[in-house]
Amino acid sequence: MSDSWKPSTQAVHAGTRRSQYGEVSEAIFLTQGFVYDSAEHAEQRFISSGDDEFIYARYGNPTVKMFEERIAALEGAEDAFATASGMAAVSGALTSMLKAGDHVVSARALFGSCLYVLEDILMRFGVEVTFVDGTNLDEWEAAIREDTRAVFFESISNPTLEVIDIEAVCKLAHAKGALVLIDNVFATPVYSRAFEQGADVVIYSATKHIDGQGRTLGGVILGSREFIRKTVEPYLKHTGGAMSPFTAWVMLKGLETMRLRVQAQTASALGVATALQGHKALAQNIFPGLASHPQNALVQRQMGAGGTVLAIDLKGGKDAAFTFLNAVRIGLISNNLGDAKTIMTHPATTTHQRLSQQQRDLLGITDGLVRISIGLEDEADLIEDFLQALDAVN
Ligand SMILES: *Cc1c(COP(=O)(O)O)cnc(C)c1O
């Protein structure tokens, strides 16, 4: 294993642990426990375990370890902890490091469950949270205080695809000694350079592009060895958000093909977004990779590509959005993203239904907004399908 290997090489080799059988494909160690040679050996393991010694799958497991080491190598992180879902990763990263009285600054535009963790759970346990418009650096600067412990945001927000300047926010946070935690799902590990750009902790819902085929739920927290082993691990191993070894195996195999999938999906997303430009049924056509996106320059600098998700806002509101969704033949109406299958979501009535009208207005989640995660289907087929569905609206 070499640190100088390029991502495509790391993605298929990093973290591999071979058993005595010399298997080519990674083994699934579906075991929650491990046998000790003697009572003395058991005692010793509970004092300190070596790199290849495991105690209990809630603490660690060889297949899970392979996934953690592979994604850490890809992301350029010292260490990683795999979790049962993306939300176990988000909540685990935040609650493991925070205590009552701490102050957190977060972007307002968040995935619904992330908002619940910050606004309901953390606040209930006495953590003060200030929400800002993530695209406005003046608001970040004004909100981050000397006693701010953590700064949290999604590098590209769901579902309106606003892009947050990682480098600039990290500078503001670090000037006050705050740790920066980024939910980096929409950037994907393929386009992420978040650690280079200053992030302290990067979080993924592995359910999305890492699995990429809609099979399993998972998450991962990446950061310094100190943060992962001293802060995250004790919290997660005792509170139970561990990833299952079977899931870790699916995710490991997912990492092998992730780059090819995400690059192809990103190219198609750009093709689709370009083809929909100017359609008369649309009030807005939002894709970070389009030159018309207000933050395209930042996207190109930060990620070098627009990602796999676009959002369209239909002039005719909910009726038009529903007509469009029902007229599409290839894209599925569901709520995952990063999948091999193109998936369309109407946030106002599904993922963001819980929010008040006022909150949705503030976040730009209009009744006409449809989020589209582009899959691996033929780009020309998708374009033809979306255009006929848009025409059906008029
Ligand atoms: C999906 C998602 C999550 C939650 O991930 P799960 O694996 O569903 O728990 C968190 N943040 C973002 C940005 C997401 O898209």
C-alpha cells in the first residue's frame, strides 16, 4: 500500500486485509465477537488491542476496518469511523464532541434530519446553535465567537444546491479556534478536497454515492487520528451506531466503482442541465456545474465539477411539478440520491414537508422545485424523457 497511489488505485486496494486463504475479493467477517487464546490474552486485549485485534463488532470488525481505511486513504484523512447510517455519523460527530453550554454555528440550509439534530436535539441538551445563510461570509464572521466550539454545514446544500466556500469558512472558524465539520454528501468523495481546503472533520452518508446502488444505509466520519480515536470512537462504541460488517463489505465494493459511476453521472447531469436550459416551463434550472449558477466559479475552484444532482423549479408550482413527475418514464419518484437509477424528489411535500411554509420560503424550497439525482442511464434517453415530461406540463 502506498500513499502516493492515485485515487483509482487506492479505491480498489487501500485497506485490504487478507485472511490466511488469500482471497482476492474482500472477505465479509460476519461475526460480532472474537475468540481469545487464553484468559490472559483476553485480559490483555481489553487493556490494549493491536491493529489486527478486535474485541466486539460494536467497537470494530475486520471488514468494517477495511472500509474505514479505504475511504480514509481516498479522502486523505488520517482515520475514519464507519457508522450505521449517515445520520449516525452526523449526530455521532456532533454529540461526541459537544457538551451543554457549547456554541455551534451552522448553515441554515440543511438536510431535514441534520436540522433536527442541531435545532431539536443539541438545543435540548443545552448547546446553543446559531444559524446563518451559509453563502454569506459576513454572517459566518458575525456569528462565530471566541467560545464557538464547532462550525457545521453541507458543502452543497440539499435541495437548493447552494455552494459554501469551504476555505473561507474554515479560515473564519479557525481564527476563533472552532472545529469545522462538513457534511460532504453532494460533493462526493470523488470531487472532495475538503481536508486540503481546511476541514477538520468530513462526514458522508455512504448510503448515497459510496453504495451508489440503493442497497444499504451507512455513514462515515473522517478526521485526525486523535479526533476519531479519542472523541468519536468512545462515544460511538458505547452508544451503538456501528456499521454492520455486511454493509461495510457492500460499501467497500462500492468504493471500487465509485469514481467511474460518479464521473459518468456528473457528465450526464451537466448534459441534462444544459439541455433543459431555457425551457418555457421552468422558472429556474439549478445545477452547480452550469456557468449560469451564481456560484459556478466557486464550484470549479472547490470541486472542479458540478456533481450528480440538479434541481428544477417549475413555473406552475405543485401542479406542474406533479404533472412533470408523473410524466417522466425513466426517472423514479423516490428520495435517495447518488444512485445508479435516476431519482426525482419533490422536497416541499416529502423530505422537507415537516418544515413550516416560512422555513421553506427562507430556504428557497418552492412548490415547483424538483430535485433530480442523475443515474447511470443513457444521457440522450434521459434528456428526451425530461423534455417530453416538461412539454406535458405546458
Ligand atoms: C442522506 C443525507 C444524510 C443522511 O444519511 P442517511 O444515510 O440517510 O442517514 C445526511 N446528510 C445529507 C446531506 C444527506 O444527503
